[in-house]
Amino acid sequence: MSYDLDKSLKSLFSYRIANESLIYIPDLSNDFFESQNLGKFPLYESKIYKDDPIIVFFPNQNFHWFEEKESKIIFHQDIISSAFYLLSGWQEIKASKDILGRFLFSDSVFQEISHAYLPYVNVYFEIIASGIEKITKTKVLPKNQNGKLIVSHDIDFIYAPAKYRLKKYLKSLQIFSFYKLAISLIFKRYPQTIFDKIISYSQRFSFQTHFFFLATDKKMARFHNADYRLSDLAIRYMFNKLKNLKIATSLHGSLGTSKVANWLKKEMSFFDNLDQRFHFLYFNSKAFVSIMEEAQVKCDYSIGFNDKIGFRRGIALPFYLFDFEKNKASTVIEMPLAIMDVSLFLSQYMNLSLEEAKQEINKIVSYTQKYNGILVINWHFDSFDEEMYPERIQLFEYILQLFSHKN
Ligand SMILES: [Zn+2]
């Protein structure tokens, strides 16, 4: 693998070979980044930075991150290889236990340390910046470490929770509740009421919000896509309202679109931007980047774990995806997904109570704010059915509150 730094950076940095530049970072990866090592875990250790245990790969025994020597900053740890290992998704190119073959938290290098709440790559950047500050005596780090919340909603099912409730009412002979909900469904008021509730949050709090809609209601094998069509009255109502409020609506790529560029492109053509997130976060970590590049995706929101919250690529900032097919950085920007409602509550995933979920949220939010990251969350449309999922709504409001005076 070759490294070529931008010319303007060369006087500041040197990597692998020490020269006249102010900062030198050693390459300690040897021949690890050869294709036969795809999917493998390299050696790693935790080093302390601001009281937090920060993982570095290919560790040097030296305790310090860097030292000042003859008006130069000499790094002891190879944070460039560490960042590349995490950002590229090198660890993801391997077999998975998941039914759809998706990469799970439990298959990851983070499994041993039990969480992925620390955005390590943000920390590496901060350590480099502190080295620059030391040697140039100029301030480069921002004064306030705030973090930023980005809210997103996948619109998978808009009728499903109501249909489930109807069956429940009928079974327990709650006739009045049954009729009330049935009429609301027949006149399409049910999805509109839920949608209006979701929208009211973005009016009360001023967060960047993003909606992802599926373009098909056709099943893929035994897996569901949408329970609506883009032409449905309820969906047209939502589209108009979102357009008036200038809230982004993008594609939620249906199952299989991560494998066929033309298919993905066709589904994106129903929307007026080139952002997207794959349904079920279903994609093959090696091939999907070149598929997205071919389909001209500008910004992807798919890279998060299903079975756990956290930073799957070790970063809480947008970054360019690495393309393993072409062996180079792609033009696709990733907005890393950190928290999904279902990951916290479903029994096959984290299976938490509301109070336990709040504790986990506190940890990831405090790290995000400490290291000035972005926190992308995904709360599904059907999670806003109050009777079905009161704890999901309470947790959503709890997260908004944690950022309400910071954004
Ligand atoms: Zn989905």
C-alpha cells in the first residue's frame, strides 16, 4: 500500500520516512495491509489520553503518544495505520454469524473491550492537532467541545403497529379501541398522526433531520421491504410537508440494491438528492462502495452495527469510504450511524430496559461531546406509536434533551 500526502501537508507531516517536516509519524504496520490479511485483527493496546483508554493498533511499547525532540514532534504510535484500519473497514471483510451476512459488533475487534462508544479516530486527530499546537504555538483545536446530533428516520412500516394493535384489541374484546383505530386507519389518519408527532420534534428542537423512504413494497425472499408505496396518499402527505419544512427526504435502498448499481440508481431517481441508507443496513462490506460510487451516491448513512450502538468505523465524523475493489478512497461520503432504536431494545440485540438504555446513551453522548463528534441516530417511524413503544419515544426525547442546549 502506498501513501501520498497532499503537498501542502508535506512540510508539516512525514509518515514512514522521517525528513525535514515538523511532525513525524512512524509506520509500524510492516506488511499487515496485504490482501491475505483482510479481515484479520492486528495487535492492539490501550493508551491513555484525557483519562480515556484509546486503542492503537501496531502498538509501540513507549507509554507516550509523542515527544518533542529538536523542535520536532516525534510520534511513538502509528496512528495513521490505526486510523486506516478502522476507517477502511478492514476488520469487516470476513465471515459473519448474522443471518443476512452483515458484520456484527460481536464479530468486531471492539467485542473484547465490550463497547464502541469512543470515537478513536476523532481522538487521533485531536492528538495530532495537539502536536501541531505544541510545535507551532498556534491554537488549532476548537475551544468548545460540543458534539452535534443528526436525527434520521427510516420509514419501513407505516401501518404495521396499528395492524398489530387491532388484532390485540379484538382478542381482548376492547371494542371501542378497535373501532377508533380501525376508522383512523381507513381514513389514513393513523400514519399522518404519527408523522405529525415526529415532525413536531424537529420544530421544537432545531436538529438536522433526515427521512429515508423505501421505494418498493415487494418482499425480497422472506424479508420485508415497505408496507406502503411512494404513491400512497399518506406518503404524498409526508413528502409535501417535509418539502415545505425543507427537511431532507432520501432513498432507503431496498434489499438487494447494495449489490446492483443500476437498481440502486433507479430507486434513487424518485428523490431529489443522492443520499441514501440501505434497508436492514444490509450490504457487503467489500463490494458496496464501488456499487454506490457507480450509482453516484453522494452520501451514505448505512454504516452502523445492528446488534449494538457505537461507532463501527471508530469515528464520529463524516469520512470518504475506502473502496477495496479499486484499492483506493472513493468519492462516497459516509455519515456513520451510531445509535438505532431497535439495537437498544430488541431481545436479539442489546435487550435493555429504558433505564439501562439511558445509561448506555449517557456514555456514548459524553464521549461524542468530549471529542467534538457528530452523533447520527436512527429512530424508525413505527417506534413513535405511543401504545406499542412508549420507552422508545421517551429515550428519543432523552437524547434530544442531552443535545438541546449544545447544538
Ligand atoms: Zn429499513
